[in-house]
Amino acid sequence: MRKQIADTCLQLEEQGLLLRSWGSVSARLNEQEMIITPTGIAYKDLTPDKMVRVNVHTLSFSGSRRPSSEVQIHASIYRERTGVGVIVHSHQVYSSCVSAIAQKYLLFMNDGNKTKIPVVQYAFPGSADVAEQVVFCLKKHPAAHSLLLANHGVVCFGETFAAVMQQAKQLEIISYNYLIDVCNTELKYGIVEGFSSFRKEGKIYYIRKDTPERLRQIHKRIYRKRSDVSYILHNQAEADEIISRRYTSVRPLLLDSAQICGSLIRIPANESGKGRETLSIKKNVDVVFSPNDGVFCLGGSRSEAEARALIMNKGCIAQIAAIRRGHANYLSTSDCRKVNRHYHHVYAGLSRGEPEL
């Protein structure tokens, strides 16, 4: 079973449904226990011996590794649905975007029949509240085998690994089509690297020799204000470019965006009197937008910067889709600040470069 979980994680990662250490996978061991992925370990580094055995009633576990931060969601589903044998919780891109836009449920046609995927009301991640909201939704929708966690991600569950993997894949396709058909948004997810750099022993090295002087100055300003930053990844993906060109701020719709952004990211719309862009460079905001240039993602390593680039790109897709749709379930300022503090004080020190989001 432990090997099946590890293999499932790798397969889902290959399909783009799981990334790095984000999300979690579990399987029922018996009526009392489950085996679940640990917190803070990248899926590529997962081995059977790193899985965690957890009591679904008491949440007690053995060994030195801690279970996934969303262990309460998994346990609550196993308690409520005795026939469930496998659970996948993921932050898959398009489904996560839809989780912040859809109201109450995602409606789609399946073999000519209307089918609903319920949206679980938002609650702070990793808390007993989110598990309670999941149970409430399960009771209200007894036929559901997939749930959208508002502003967070998805959870799919069923009897077998194969069935649950298929559900996760199908949900991502449905969500992608929803964004196109309902939100008029067809944007590819990922990194289109522009002009990146790293700092070593106080010296800045530019990845591309043709980095324009204007952009070199942006890198220098970021490094001056952020002594903790060693790598800046410049992402010019379409969604990031649109945000940097058309909007003056980014208000997080998704939890993982709030974790790296805080409550709001300002995007300068003009130049200061000295002819320089008024960039918003803040201590606990790990991305910097520049007008028409996309976003500069910051990290202590390239791995960290890449993680933030992927999260920010998903957040940009969500914001564009929400604006085009006309409504969305935005996170409150207090919730954004809370998850941002939680991330920087807990996860950032857990496993450098591989926080579980």
C-alpha cells in the first residue's frame, strides 16, 4: 500500500495534478487507520518508508515524520464514508481556479445528464473547521466523490487508486472547459522564463547576457531591499503579462497565492519623478510585478523561486477568469494575512524550498 501511494503521487505529478510537495494522498489501512503522505517532502523524494500511519479517529501517529497538514480532511472522509479506500487532495491548477469562482457547485454535462461537484465552504487550511465543512458537504451530497475546496483545491475519493486518479483527471478537464466556456479564459499554466538572476557572495549574476539594463536595475533594487533573496526568476507567462499590463493590484483568490503574497500586491501604473518604476518590494511578499514585464519571483534558491512562480501564475489565471466571469469568492484581508504569517513562520522553516501548501 505504501508503494502504491508513492507510485500514485508520481503518476499524478507526471499528469500535472500534483506538484512538488503540495497536496496529499492517503489509503485506508483498516477501520481504524490510514496511511498518508508526510508533510514537506517533494513527491519525487517520496519512498514507502516515509509514509505516515495515522489513526482516523484520534489523529495519533507513530514515527518521526508528521502527516500532511490536511490529515483532518482525510480522516473525516474515512469516518464518514466507510466504503472509501483512497483519497487524493490536490491543488491542481484549473480546478483550484474554479474553486474560487463557482458558487455552491460546479455544474457540467455528463453523458447528457447534469452533474454537480459541490464546493466546500472556505475554512482555514489544516483546521478542524475545514474538516467539518467537508463532512457537512458529504452529508448534503451523498453521491459525491469529488469536492472543490473553496479558494484551496480539490479532494477526490473512491474505492481504488485507479478510480480516484481518473476522477482527479476528469475534474481538471471539466474545470479547464468551465474556464473557457463560462469565464472566457483560456490560458496556459507554467513558466515562460524571461530574464532571471542569482546572487552569490554579494555579486549578481544574470542568467542571460542580453538582460536589458532596465531589467538589471529592477533586479538590483530587489536585492538591495531583500537581503534574504538569492534568486530572482522572471516569469513572462501570458497570465502574468496580462496582470502586469492591465491591473494595478492582485488580490489573492487562492490560499497558496495568499501564502506568498499576503493580502494584496500593488502593481505600479506609472513612473516616479526620477524616471524609475515605483516597484512594490515588501518583506513578506515574495513576488514583484513590473508594468508590462510580468512578475519577478523571489527565493533563497531557484527551487523556491520556481515554486512561487508557479503559484503566482495560477493566481493570475484565477484573477483573470474571475474578472471575466464577473464574480468570485475573494479571500478576506484578515484570512490572507493569517495564512501569509502562518506560511512564513511555520512552513518556510519546515523544509527549505519545499513547503507543503
